[in-house]
Amino acid sequence: MTTTPTTHQNYLNGRWQDAKSGRTFERENPADGEIIGRFPDSGPDDVAVAAKAAADAFERWRFTPAPKRAEILFRAAEMLLARKEELARDVTVEMGKVLAEARGDVQEAIDMTYYVAGEGRRQAGQTIPSELPNKLCMTFRQPHGVIAAITPWNFPSAIPCWKLMPALITGNTAVFKPSPYSPLSAANLVRILEEAGLPPGVVNLVFGGDEAGAALVEDPRVAMVSFTGSLEVGREIAAYCGGHGKRVHLELGGKNAIIVLDDADLDLAIDGAVWSAFGTSGQRCTAASRMIVQDRVRDEFTDRLVTRASALRLGNGLDAGTDVGPVVNTESLDKITRYMDIGRDEGASIAAGGSRASGNGLDRGYFFQPTVFTDVQPGMRIAQEEIFGPVTDVITCSDLDHGVAIANDVPYGLVASIFTRDISKAMRAMERISTGIVYINAGTIGAEVQLPFGGTRGTGNGHREAGQAALDSYSEWKSVYIDYSGRLQKAQIDP
């Protein structure tokens, strides 16, 4: 495949323009190293223009009736749907996931945009009885202001829509900074919003790296930062926002587990394990990097998992025969490789994979073999730290309670799943697993937009994306008391 590089610009106050410094960066296809595009390498000056545009547009946008805001988002959803295939191909080209998964990424963006558009007529508040006569109590939502949406590369269509669409429908304006490893999909999305009729300044797109991200977090016009990324960077953002009175919404890492009990349907469990561990080359915050398997079925489960992992076909995600695409860049490849040595040094064994893939043209890209660690103890670094690659561990448990205890004993709490035919065990697991999401007899990936998405502990800070909970993240409640008694009434004061 040969790709003709395209040149892109920032989108500031309704105009496409270069970075003020004139600097650019290039993004390559991680499957073959070919340059796919050139993008502005923005700095603080560009961020300042974007933040000012968003702040200036806020009052006009917040007082645009929510159903009218929804009409624009609905048109954007229609365009996303009509262009799904070309958008999906761009996802694969810029970050590597196989085309079927890229279509799913775009479909999630479509679903989220349609869903949120429906909320234009459903942002209901409450009317609540007053303790006093001739008095009405009510609540309604109001927006925060300018939202900084800082998104990762692994879901370059879905995650921006998780952030931008709820922010927009509740009346906020936004500055959107995508990862420099997935800039093309960001440009595609903003062009669609522009074409759908979004007014200038309501969404502003700034490309760039850490310098642009830091300037955006620190800009005084930004009322809220919504960030999806690493635990380390999330903590830095949280510390800054806490010290400066900014709201912050964090979606960070995961060290997710699949618990397989001895009464499980092993065919189903293996299917779930392979999909959850190696889908998107393991580069999902919901990827299953731990298989906690009851001792009586551990050996059979492990043998079958190793066989399936070893048979997965690596290659360009646009090729129909590819099961697993590349990881995103050379830094990721090096990090995964380092964890192979860490695991061996801790006493774990590698039963499948364990090295960079080569041959058949794979040397041109960033490919790592699907890897299964065995002889893993729960306290090992490979069982505690997020590797973010096609790597999973097999850990032995003695029973349900032991498995749940292992699953909970990590710094993260995003998602877990359990395979069992016993409904009572499934219910106990559902109650006792301390993650934001639990699957019963399914893998750890497959969230739907109408349910809240997010986790506990190091995974986030209590906010949720998607579902009705997303409206709570991007708005705040206002309480209103209307006294029509014609006299001063004093609540809580004895007559």
C-alpha cells in the first residue's frame, strides 16, 4: 500500500490555519512506516487563540436552545454514518487496528453522537416539594464553560465523541487536542462538525504534543479538563487542576482480569480471552491482561490459550487476513519488550510469543507477537502494571473468593469479567469485584454508549463517560426556589 501524505491545519474560531511557529510533525503508518500526513506542531500561542475563541463563543452557544444544538449533532451523526468506511480506513492507517475493529471504533462514534443528540430534548431537571406553602423548588443543568478535551490515539473516533458530544449538548464549548499519533481522525471529525453547521469557536482543534497539552491545561479560560491517558500524566493534571480550582475528568489505565472458574464453558472463555487480550493489539484500557483461572482447569485453559495466541496472524490492518495489527510506535514496542525481561526476572515463563515479530514485511512496522506469560504470581510487576500491548498473564486461583481477591488487588479498577455457569457465583462476583464495569460470561471489551463507562481507584476520579452519567460530567446542577406567597418565608425557622 502506498499512501500520499496529506497536509492539515489547526481549526481555530472557524478557520483552518497553520501553527504560529510554522512547525509541523509527521505521522507514519505503524504497519509500514509510510508517512500519512503532516500536522501543525502547536505551542502556547496557538492554544491561547483556541481558548479565547471557545470562551468568546460560550455565551452564544450556551443560550442556543438544546434541541437546536442537537440538530447539529444529529447531522454530524448522519455524516459519520455515510462516511463510515473511509473514516475507518483512516483509523487503521494512522494507528494500526484491523479494519473490522476500526469500523467498530467509528460505529461507537456514530452511536454516541446519535445518543447525545437525543439528549437535546431530554436534559430534564426535577421539581421537588418545598417544606413551605406557595413555593416551588426546581433544578436544571448548566454548562461549565470551556472544556479541554485531551484524547488518546487508541480510539481516535470514539473517545473524542465520548467527550465532545456530551460537552456540546450541555452547552459547553471546547478545545480539542488529540494525540499526535492519531491526528487524522481528529481532523476528519472536526471537518464533519464544521460541515454540520457548528458555529465558529464552539469546537477548536489544536494539534501537537506535550507543550500544547500543558498550555491547554494551564490556560485560565479552561474551566474543565477531560483527559484520557496514562495514570502518571493524569495525576499531574489532577494536581494542577486541584490547585487552580478547575474541574477535571480522568479516564486512566486498567489492569483488567478475566476470572475463569472450573464450571465455565471453556470454549466461550477462550474466545473471550483471545478477543480481550489481543484485540487492538492489547492497546485498550479495557484489555484483559490477566487471566485468573481456577486450578482444576488452568492447564487446559492455558494450553488452549497458547495455541490460539500462537495462531493469530499479524499484518497490516487493511489486509483481510490480519488478526492483529501493529502497536502504535517504536516507544510502545520498546516498552513491551522491556516487560519481557521484567517477567522473566520475576520468575514468570513465556509460553507464547515474547518478542518483536519479523519476516513477511513485518520488520517495516511495529509488530509484537501475541504473548502469554505463565507461572505468574499476583504481586509481580507484569501482573500489576499496565503494559498496553498484546500480552496477558495466567494466574492460578483456588476458588471464586480467591479469584476476586486477586482481581481486586491492583492499582486500577476499570473492568473485570467472570466465566461461570453458576448464577449464584456470578451474582457474588458482580457484587464483590471492585471495578466500574463487570461482564458475566463475556470478555472485558464491548461497552455500549448508553451505559456509564469508567472505573475505580487509579482508573479515574469518579466521573463517567457515556450514558446519562456523561451529562453529569459536563454540567452542574442549579437549584431554583420560586416563592409566590407574597410574603417572606424563612425555611428551617420555627414560626
